[in-house]
Amino acid sequence: MVSPLAEVIRLLSTPLAILNRRALLSQSPGDCAQRIHPSLPIQDVTLLADPTDYAHKSASLNLGSLGISIGMGSPFRFQVDDHAVVSLLLSCGGQGQLATGGQSFAIDPECPALYLPGEAFIYQINQPHGLVITTQVERLAAQALLLAEQAGVDGLDLSLLQRPLAIGPTRVALRHLLGLIPKTLSLLDLSVGAQGLAPGQTPGLGGDGGLESGQDEAIASLICRQIAGLVYPQLLEGARR
């Protein structure tokens, strides 16, 4: 017989790809819905596994207008209504299927990233462990135009930022950025004080911490530029020539 705490034990022994010291552990689906990403209107969370052994570990923070969340746990499905931000979903080894606007996308290690405009979607996560990054489309467009200027490209098609886009390591620039984004976000771990889990304390795994003034905005701008590079990888390749 499987212990009802098997998922809790697994999550306590498995670190998140980033922000593990900030992570909170919960056995409530309602808590999971609130912590997947504060900027997204999440609804209709449905468990896809034994509810007596459900657990979810996640961490979220804001860097100015950039929202960052990471989570892992038991399989579940949720729906997101139309929203005012664009998103990048990035697998850290997890797998899922997302449906939006009549299209379906798989997110897994073979095709680990999905860029989404602010349209409603349904996401079924079979092996949860991934990142959600959100920002305003205007900020992303500004970074894309900056890349285009550096690459000497005129007439950038900004309508691409209004369409979903599955992103895999099919080009050198994409492969580089898919690995670089988690490494950049790992800088946030340096700002978090280490604090272990107290005996019997299931909710928390982390401490508080903050970046020095200006560092958060610098990291946010860098991440936005990296996401713009995922949408327009030809700009990065052009800049190298």
C-alpha cells in the first residue's frame, strides 16, 4: 500500500530547478491554484491522481512587471481565462499538453517551451515541473525591436507576439536560450537566505531575501530580451555575423 505521504516525501527530497529555498509545499489544490502564477486568472483546477496523496511545491515572485513561478507535484489540469499578459511556459523536465484557440501543444523535454499571448487556455500537466514567466507584450516588443536594431533588421513582424509558438532546440540560438533562461533566473537564488524545514513544518521550505536595488530590473530586462530571442531567433543569429 502506498503511503498517503509519498508525494510529500518525494517533493521534500526533490529540489525545484530554481527558487527552491522560497518554495512552499501544500496538499491543497486551492493553494496550488493560487500559487501557479499570481498574474494569471486560474480556475477549474482538477486533480489527475489520487487526491489522498496530492502535493504541490511552488515558488513565485515579481521582478517589477515580470512575474516568475515554478512548481512541481502531482498531475493536475487547470484553465486560464483571457488575461492581460503574455507568458512563456518552460519545462524543467515535466510534461504536459496545452490547448488554446483550437490548437494543441505538447510541452516536454523535446519541445520544452511555449510562448503564449493573453488568450484563454487549458493546461493538463502529467509530470509537473516547470516555469511560468509573464510580462506585458509592450515590454517584450521593445526588447524585440532592440534586438532588431542591433542586428540591422528593419520591419520586424510584431504580430508574432500575438500568436502561440512552440519552441524547441531546432536552432543554435534557441538551444542556447533555452538553457540560458534557467541559468539567468538561478541568479535569484543568490538573494534568498538558506533556511531549512523545521521539524513538522510542511508548509515552508524557504526564507526571505531580496536583490540589491536595480538588480531586479536588470534581470527582468535580460529575461525579456531572452524571451524575445526565442520568438525571433534569427535576430540573434544575425547579430553574430
